[in-house]
Amino acid sequence: MKFGRLIASAVLAFAGFVAVFPLAWTALNAFKNNVDIITRIPRLVFTPTWANISYIVGRDSVTAGLSNSVIACGTAVIIGMTLGLPAAYAVARYPNRWSGDIQFFVLSLRFLPPVAVAIPLMVIWLQIGLYDTLLALIVTYSLLTISVTMWLAIPAFQRVPKEVEEAAFVDGYGAYAVFFKVALPIASRTLIGALAFSFVLVWNEFLMALMLTSGNAKTLPIVASELSQQGMNVPWGILNASVLLLSLPPLLLLGVLSSFLNATFRKKQ
């Protein structure tokens, strides 16, 4: 039994190392000079520099891209939760002959390659004069967040015991009160995961943002990709610093959500 636990701990430790190492190495390279990065033998001992971080933070394009990403992704996630959660609850609690088709349609949106969606949307936004605007990005990202939210929330609401909701109805709760005061709190753990997944999905989205923007509404992934150059003069330190900046908001969100979950479950205990 102890040997089995030792093997399981070793496997978990290795999996954690594999998951954390790329981000740790990127963070380390963000504080290196280019000459310390392109050496054949990786240097673990080096003189750190803030030049890469200062270059990234000091660029107006990065500030604009960060602002666009926060506004577009944050608004899309809020819209996705506002519209997706009630829709998921309706499908889960009030099934009909179209419920299976709705679930398949929502799931099928994840089957499509991004280019199959981005090209028609680009034509639509060009024709109505909303190309390269935050509104176009928000609407496009909302399509993703609504589908992902419904996809993850339907099973969560299906696992909510019907007896609890029936008891709430007996106590005089209406349908909306049951949804907000009973179903949402019980399914909150999975729903918070859906919120985090939706945010990470649209925050890292590249192809749609590349095709739907040209200057004014560029998001941070697009701006970060433009920092690279061709040939031997690739600014690896700057690129690593941009990846570090791009990774911080999702990590901070996951940290806040984890703290919220831990605090919630401690109160219940």
C-alpha cells in the first residue's frame, strides 16, 4: 500500500513538474539578456535584467492590447454566464424533444475549426461597418463563452437533486428563486470552473482576433506575436516577457477563484 502511494505521489509530482516547468522557464528567460538565452548550454546563473519587462510595459501597443483583451474577454465572459446559465438550467430541468438537439448543437460549436467561424464573421462585420471594433470582438467571443458555459453547466444542473428544488417550491419559492437561491449555490463549484475555462479560452484566442482586427481592437496575443522578428535577431527575452504578461491574468483569476472556493467550503464545514 505504501509502495502504491509512493508511485502515485511520484507520478503526481512528475505531472506537476511537467505542467509548471515551461512557465517557470519562461519567467526565468524574461529576466535574461538575449545572449544568455541563445547559448547552447542553458544558464541558470546569470545577471537578471528588467529591460525586457520595461520594454513590454512601456509600449503603448501593449497597454492598448491589454486593455482591449480585458474589456473584450471580461465582457464576453459576463455575457456568457448571464445568458448561458439560465439556458443551461432550462435545458437541464425542463427537458423536451429539442433538448438533445440543443446540447448537440452547443457541443458541435466546439467541433468547428476557428477559421470556419472567423471568415463568415469577418465578412459580416465588414458589411455592417463593425470590423476592427471591440463590439465585434465582444459579440464573437460571447458566442464562444455562451456555448462553453452551457456545455459545462448542463451536467452540473442535472446533478442538483430534484428533491431539494421540490422542497424549495413547497416552501413557496418561485422558479427564479429556486434557480438563484438553490440551483446556483449547489452547482457553484462546477460553474466557477466554467467561468475560468471560458475566460482562459477567449483570453488566449488568436486566430479570430487576428482576422477580426487590424489595428484599433488588437488584443494582447496579437500584439505579443508582433514583437517577434524573422532571422537571427529574434528578441527572445522580450518574447518571454510578453508571454509572462499574457499568462498573468488567467493565473490571477484562477488564484482568486481557488481562494473563493476554499473560503466557501471552509464556511460550509
